[in-house]
Amino acid sequence: MSQIEKKNCFIALGRFLSQFSNEQNQKDDAVWHNDLFFDSFVDLIHASQSHNGWFTPEQVYHAVQSWAKALTEDNLNQWLSRYDFSTVQPKTVGLILAGNIPLVGFHDFLSVLISGHNVLVKTSSNDQHLIQFMAKYLISVCPDMKDCITFTDGKLENFEAVIATGSNNTARYFEYYFKDKPSIIRKNRNSVAILTGNESRADLVRLGEDIFRYFGLGCRNVSKLFIPRDYDFQPFFQAIYEYKDVIFYEKYANNYDYNKAVFLMSNFTLLDNEFLTLKEDPSYASPISSLFYEYYDRLEDVQQRLENDKDQIQCVVSNGLTPNSIPFGKTQQPALWDYADNVDTLQFLIEI
């Protein structure tokens, strides 16, 4: 298949996904193969929580809508126009996907196929069904795509390059196991926000989206705040009160109760609003239902700290306080060209 043909397949997928939202599922008669896939996808979205308790319909719908907005002709053209694919010789690229948030591995899946390679996918046990459904839709729209896509339950075999995502511990095994193959190995990363105390209420409400979307399970979720020494937390707590219903999700509530108890038994000083605890801590990776914070005296010190620790950071959220910082509320809405770990996946795939 040519790249244009594959691009058109993904545009068709984007149109299919655009029919589904948390507010309303609205069938568009112009979308291909709705008779086969529309009702089945609604059923899958609502069944996802039985496969993974964190995948509530609201969270899955958000992921679906994010991909619907990304997979437009304009976005795909803008993304792909930066690259020269003329030298690509098709190879089989293995993917080991994470499963912490819905469809978290779909960008790698898309990148391999759109760059002209074949994909061999090992899904996470936490997210097995959504990406396979989308692959079936692609094949229905473009039957030739069937020869480009393989899923496996066992170990990866017969591949020429690999993109693997895991924890810092599993990454060490990946690096050893795939040492003889071209590879991208992704490890744990976290995202932070830099506040000055001058943020508007709207900024802080949007920051709540960066904290609570997907229950904070993504590497693009803010897990730590950098705040000035005299920071007043009251406006922050007032703004994020809009997300109070998160505590009604049992798995989140269990984590809140457990982590709060652990902190209190350790005699840590906490700020608490009954659905989120804040703890002063130099680390980046806070537990679910908790947010770490750290005071600063000079913004320059924070900027230097983040530059020194850039291999641990996925996103920095602020009102333009660092180069390439992300506006409040946008961390879980990455564009196609916003690469995980700032590693250009397409360029890697062109060069293998």
C-alpha cells in the first residue's frame, strides 16, 4: 500500500471515531462500515471497565475523541510533510505496548504503518481490546492493510526493529533483550506544573484536567507542582473542587484511602481536600490520588532543575515559563508531532 492509501485509511478511522463522545454517540450515515462496527464499538467502550477497572466509559470516550481530532487530513498532512519517506524499505517493527491509559500505544501503531513498515503488536493485558478493534476497522476499510498488521500473545519473533514501553525495571530487560536490534525503549516519566501564584481560576481548573484525566495514570498527567515560597493553596483547592466526583470511582477511592493512611502513619504533613492529598516531596512520581509539591525561590532554579532532570520529565505545564511548556489543560491532548520522551518516532522508523 502507498502512504497516501494508508493515510486515507486513518482519515476514515478518524471519521468513524468522531461519532463517539461521552455526551452522545451520533451515527453518521456517510461513515464507512457503520453497520458492522458502530454498535459493537459502543458496546466495547462500555465493556472496557470490565477489562480494566480504570477504563471507565468517560475516560475511554476522551481517548477516542482525542484520536478523532488527531486523525484528520490536515493534521496528518502537517505531520508527514516534515519527512522524506523515499528511502524506506518495509521492515517488521515489533511493538510492546503499555496499558496505563486507553489507546496509549496507538501513536506507535500509527507511526509504524504510516511510515511504510509492517507492525507486530504485543498489547498490554490492561489494554488488549481497543487497539485491536481499531485495527479491524482499518482492515475493513482497507483490506490490503491486513498484510501489514499482526498481533501476538507470545514473545516477539521475526522482527527487525522494536519500540517497547515499560517501567524503569522492565526497560533494563528490554535494553538487554533487544540490544542487537534498532530500538526505542521508553521508561517511566512524569509531568510537572510550574505555578507563580498569578494563575487565573480558569488556569487552575484546566490544571485539574492535567492532574485527574485518566485518574492520573498517564506519564503526561501532572504529578508534581513547583510553587513559590509564599504560595497560597486556597485558590488551587477551590478551582480543582470541580473534579471532586473522582472520589466516587472505587479504585481511585481505594488508592486515596490507602496512600493517605500510609502518609499519615509516616507522620508526613499533608494538605488534603478529601479527594486529593498534597505532600511536599522532591520526587516527581506521586502515587495515585496524591500530588507532590516543592517550593522554589527563583524560577531560574526550577528551569535548571528540569533541564538537569529532562530524562525524567514528559511535560512541563505553565504559562510560558519554560521553552516548549504546555498550556494548562492540554497535556492529554497531544498533537501527532508531540512525541513521547521527545524521541522522533517517525525519523527512527525512516532510518532503520
